[in-house]
Amino acid sequence: MLYVQLAIILIASKIVGDWSTKLGQPAVLGKLLIGILLGPSVLGIITETETLHEMSEIGVILLMFIAGLETDLTELKRTRKASTLVGVLGILFPLCIGYVYGISVHLSTFESIFIGLLLSATSVSISVAALKEMGQLKTKEGATILGAAVIDDVLVIIALAFLMSFNGGDINLSVVLINKIVFFALSILIGWKIVPWVLKRFIKLNVSETLISAALIICFLFAAFADKTGVAAIIGAYFAGVSISVTEFKKEVFEKVETIAYSIFVPVFFTLIGVSVQFTGLSKSLPSILVLSVIAILTKLIGGALGAKFAGFNMKSSLGIGSAMVSRGEVALIIASTGLASQLLSHELFSIIVVVVLVTTIATPPLMKFFFTEERRKVDISA
């Protein structure tokens, strides 16, 4: 029953999240691990139903919406060089090493390039939660990570469109590029001119909670628009949050959305990542999982860190930024599903990729905790 599953998810995620923080790790790590424990792979208490999946989707949308609300637009503009370097180098390293791996295991050229692109994807929804817990979301490092995530998403999707068009896939490259331009141009225009007007009009309606309703409408419409134009829905939600962050309603919207998101939807999102994992039949693929996991973690960590270092960050901050780019999340899974449908991925390799995505997701919070905590401790001592 849905109600029972929700109650179990909320109880378990809150308690284990608390245990995780007492052990010196971000609460999100505990929430991810409890999903594996509750899911079919271990206890089998929670199964991924369509309703829970949809609630999970809302959770990640709200998480990125909150990140947008907390974004300092001035800081985001100031870190555009750093974001570009982190995003580009964070793609080049996994793309090249992933291609070499594919060739070494006798995949075709197209399949090898696809593996590289798959490993180049980034999903910072987990990183956003960790940054928020550590008080780093509003910092220069946080702005760089969020900017790099947008750049990463756009470049990887465009590169994927190139690959699919050359491979005979039913993708028109010019349409893909036009869709991206339309999304960003309209999002900026609507966020600048229309969003403030909508909010001011909505609050005059003689019904309760008009402001938060208007904010959520904007969030979901931006996410849907992004998804429709081939940009990740989470990027649309992030843009919606940024649009509202420059209005006088930022504080009230943030407080109420945070309450809605973290009370139910975000815990479901974290838990279902673990619940969706299936380990059966993967024992013979363990060497491939280990190799690809190491490649996935190190290439993003090193690529992102080098980009940050070239932009002027110190070593610890650079490694912290690189670690925040490690998680592949739902973006990589969407790309993997595309590869499976286009026969660029075998069913066996698809299963391996799903586990690798989980590994990168679980590895991200403790890596960020280590590097950002070390950096903060260093600053405190020097002060």
C-alpha cells in the first residue's frame, strides 16, 4: 500500500540520515544507502511503483528549484569562466578515457564514443543536497558547480545528437541546436520579464497560498519546457528558481518550497535511487563494474578539479568542485536508455552502467564532505 511505503521511506530516511551525519557523512548518503536496504536487492520492503517514481521526479525537480532560489546571480555571472572550464574539462576527460575503454573491450568506434559521452554526463541533484547540508551552496564554489552542470548538460546532449545523427539515428542535429537556443533565449526572457509580473498578479487572488502556487506552476512549466526542448527538466527547474531569486518573493517562496520538498518528495527521490538497483546476475560483470566505476569517478574528479584550478581556485576547493561533478544520476540513465534503444549499448552493458551510476552517486557525498570540510578547516585554522 502506498501510504505504508511512504511512511516507511520517511521514517527510514530521516533516522538513517541522522545516523549518517553523526558518523561525519552527509545525510544524503544514508538516504541513498537505506534505499538499497529497503529495495528488492536486500529486504524487498519497498518496490518502485509508478506513483513513487512520479513523486521521485517531483523531488528532484523541487531540489533543483531550491538550488535556483538560493543562487546568487551576481556570483553566477562572476564564475562563468570557472564554470566553463570545469564543464568542458569535466567532459573531455571521461569522454577520452571512456572511448579508450570501449576500444580496449572491442566495442565499435560509435559504441566507444557513446560510452565516453555517457561517462561525461553530470547530474548535480545529489551534489546540491550535499552542498546545502555543508553550507556551500551560496559560495563561489557552489555557483561554479551549478554553472558547470548547465554547461555540461547542454554540451553532452549536443554531442550525443551529433553521434546519433552520424550513426543513423532519427535525430536532426539542426533541430536539436535550435531547440537549445530557443529554450535558453525564452527562459531568460520569461524569467526576466514575465515571472515577476505573474507572481505579482497571482498574490492578488482571493484564495490561500497564491504565491507558493504561482512559484510551483512556474517551476513545473519551466521543467516541462526544458524537457520538451531536449534539455534536462532539472535545468528548467533550476532556471525557474533563478528567475524567482531576483524578485522580492524569494525568501517566502524558498521557505515554503523547502518545507514541501524535504518533508516528502526529496526523501522519496533519494530512497528510490537505491530501491531501483538490481544486483542479480551481475557477479560475472564485477570486473567491468569496478573498472568503469574507477574511470567514472576519477575522470570527472580530475577533469573538474583541473578546470577549477585553471580558473584560480586552490587545490582543496578545486578537488571539492571536481568531486561535486562525479554523480551521473538520472541524466546518465536517460542517455543509457537512449543507447539501449539505439543498440549502442547491449543489455549486459546497460545493467553495468546502471550500477556504475549508483556507485558514482553514492561516492559523491563523502568525497565532497572530505574536500569541503578539509578546506573549511584549513580556512578556520588560518583565521
